[in-house]
Amino acid sequence: MPTLRHLLALAWLAAFPAAAQPAPNSIHALQGGEARLALPATPGTTWQVEDEAGRVLHPWAPAVPDGALRLPPGGWYRLLRRDAAGTAPAGGRFAVGLVVVLTGQSQAGAFFAADAPEVGAFPAGPDDPPPPPLAALLPDESSGWSTAIAPLGARILLAELSRRLGPGMPLGLVNAAWGNASAAALADPATPPGARLRRMAAMPASAALILAHGTTDALAGTPPEAYAERLGAVVATLRAGSPGMPVLLAPLSPLLGRTTLLGSGRLAMLLPRLAHRQPPDPGLERQAAALRAAQAGLGLPSGGSMTMVAPGLDGIHWSAEGVRQAAREAAAALAGALR
């Protein structure tokens, strides 16, 4: 039974493609060097797009080819509506740029959170780069787009992308990850992870990144052939809304033993210098290697090497430095695919 929150989220996403009233701080994905802002055909209504300085980007348009304004990269913009009642803004400010859909499980989802170190979610620190001036996150479909880029993973990824692509390019990062989601769950539209992936993948995007997926399948012993088939279905879902976009894959990162002190992870956190890492499980190592081989067999462009990413105390999720390493690797790969 859908909750009110789910219904509101679906209504919001259903309105996104039409974009006659852009969601606040939203990024519209480039397609062929421009984005199309679809407008309803309302008699007596004209539309205009301006930048924040009031410069006209697109003049009043009562009718445009196929009912869409074509807009170049940039922002922040605003859409104005003029009718018999007068002139007023339509929706919130928006930009036109590169939109990346990020999926996976908790390692990917942690890029959008700043308050769950147990799954690798950390706040950006004072020594980390500031967020780009034209960037926004879609961390959750019910909360909408946000320019409050406090999470460490998203901050580093977007800052590094901006450095490589140029600060004038707006950037959007969309959360299609789900903690503890196996490949089968992401591939199945009847599961919450699969349903959410389909909703987010329906949005126009510039690229998608599957980040370090496979932990749950490694622990569960999923056969590599079955894993590859299900991850292939995830790739097909990601391409549903944007058939020509690149889908990159950063492989499953190393799974190591837990760090403990007298058998306690909590004591290890309090006294890290006295703690030690347990030996990794050889069977888990073999299973993880088999899944990485299955991932490589899909032939997807690399989303970055995760072999040197620093793990946290549990040997699975990343430390803060590991998140920085993973974000920089992913940004370099994405920049190469999006140039």
C-alpha cells in the first residue's frame, strides 16, 4: 500500500519531464548540447527565461517547435510566465548541465549522507574543497534537489568534476542507490530498491555510475553468472530514460577483516592504536574476486579503480579517506566519459 510520502514523490517525479515549472535548484540534463524545457500549450500564455542578473536567455515565446524551449548549458536560470493576470516566476531557479545518476548499495548511498560513519557517510571537513557554485544533489525524491552539499562523497566528486570540466558547467548528482541491495533487488521493479532505481533512471541524465556494488552478493554467495545477468538488467534500466548515455562501473572494492580490540569494534574506535585487523575470510575473498570478474565481463567503461580505497573498521565500508579516494577515482572516470 503506497504511503502519502510515496504518492507525493511519484507526483513530483511525474511532473519533472514536463518541467513547465522547474523544481527549485534542479539541474536539467544536456542532450545533444542543449536541454529542452517542455511547456504546456496554453492560449494567451508566453514564456521567457532569464539568468539571475536579469539577462534574457530566451525571449517571450508563445509557440516553439514541439512545445519546448531549447536552452544551452548554464544557470542559475528562472522561467517567467506571462498571461492575462500578469507576469510571475514559474517554479524555482534551475540550471542546464551534466546530470549523473549514482547507484549501488551503501557505499554509493553514503555519498549523499553526512551522519552515518558506520556505512562510510561523513561530513566534508574544513580542508575539503568547497562545492561548485553550480551544483545540486537529488539525495531523496521526496525532499527534492538541494544545493546544501555537506556530504563528503558528493562534495569531493562534484568538486573534482568541476575542476576537470570547468566551473561554469552545472552539475547534478542523483541518488539511485539502496543500502544492502543485491543485484537481484536492484533489477526487480517489485522491490523497493528496484522501484526507486526505475523512478530515478526515468529522468534524463548525462551518465550513470554503478559504484562498488557487490558486497551483499559476495556475502550471500551469489553465482557469478547470475550476478552478471542481474547487473546487466540494472544497466538496461539505467539506460531506459537516456538510451545513449554512458554507464560506468567502478568494481567491488576490497573486503577485508574487521578491526577489533578484544573482539570489540567499539573499543577499536576508542583505542585505534591498540586495535588490529582480523585476517580476511579466504572464501569471501574468492567470491568477491569472482564477482569482480563478472563485472568486468559486462564490458562497461571503468568508473574508477577501487583497489586502493581505504576500508573502515568493519572491513567493508569506507573510511573518510577511502571516500575521498573513491570520489576522486569516480570523478576522473566520469570527466573522461563526459568530455
